[in-house]
Amino acid sequence: MPPNTDIAFSKPSLSTKTGVEVCEDVFFRVETIHPGQTRCIEADVVNIRICSVAAGKVRVKLDSEPEFILGTHGMFRVRPAIAAKVRNTWQTDAVLHITTLVPY
């Protein structure tokens, strides 16, 4: 597949399950988590996911680690073979930016 040469991406294209390849081996997507919703980030045996909270506040649970709260501009890492649950228990939408790093 040829590399993506786009320089800008719309919210609909960023909101797909895989997101967009922004450069070789780096994918970016946006997840909006409405009040009361939970998003599961499935374990991936190879890739690392970097997740940052662009808006709102979320509760994050990484496998056996204790749950923690993260607000706007906070970031967490999901290592290979680890799953995560991200819950929005507040009254406003939360927006999560997820960058997937594919190892060489």
C-alpha cells in the first residue's frame, strides 16, 4: 500500500476503528466517549497505543492495575498484550486521541 500523502484529516476519517496512517507505521484515531459509556481497547500482541484525553475526564483500567482518573491533556500508554477499559462517568463527552505505534 502506498504511503498516505494527505496533510489534513477530517473527524469522520479519524473516527474509524483503525483511524488513519499519519506516517509510516503510525496510526491516529479519535474516540468520543459519551456520558455513561465505556470503550474497550483490546489487547494487541504487537502494537503500543498512546492515548491522550483531548477533552473531558475518564476512568482508566489497564489489566490488573488499579483504576485511575485522567483529565484533559492527560496521557496513558497501553503496552502490547495489555487491554484497557476507558469509562466516562461524568456528565459531558470525553474525547480520546489514540496513536498506534507499529514496531519495525
